[in-house]
Amino acid sequence: MKTKAAFVIGAALGYLFGTDKGRAKLEEAKGWATKTWKDPRVQEKVSEVSSTATKFAKDKTSALKDRTTSSGLSDET
């Protein structure tokens, strides 16, 4: 099953990179992806997720620091 999937992926990549029509489709997909990424609605969601991830990381960092210092696992001696 893995060899069949590898063959299909290889054939698709060969088409995309090896033929004029494939490269045209690749450029079309690239343009669509760029247009979608620059959409203000997408950027709003990216900003929301980024701020949520940053807040989560800061909260967990301080909690982890508190746990390591209280259980004697800190580098400070």
C-alpha cells in the first residue's frame, strides 16, 4: 500500500514540475494560496490564533517554572 501511495505522489509531482500544464496549475494554485493568505478575514483569524498561542505559552511557561522551582528541579542551587 505504501508503494502505491509513493508512486501516486511521485507521478503527481512529476506532472506538476515536469510539464508546462503542470507548472501552470502549480502557479495557479500558488496564486490562489497567496490571495487567500492575504485575505483580511484570514489574517484576522491568524492574529487571533497567534495571540491565543502566545498567551497559552506564557501561562504554561510560568506554571512550569513554578513547578520546577517548588520541586527542586531548578538550576539554581
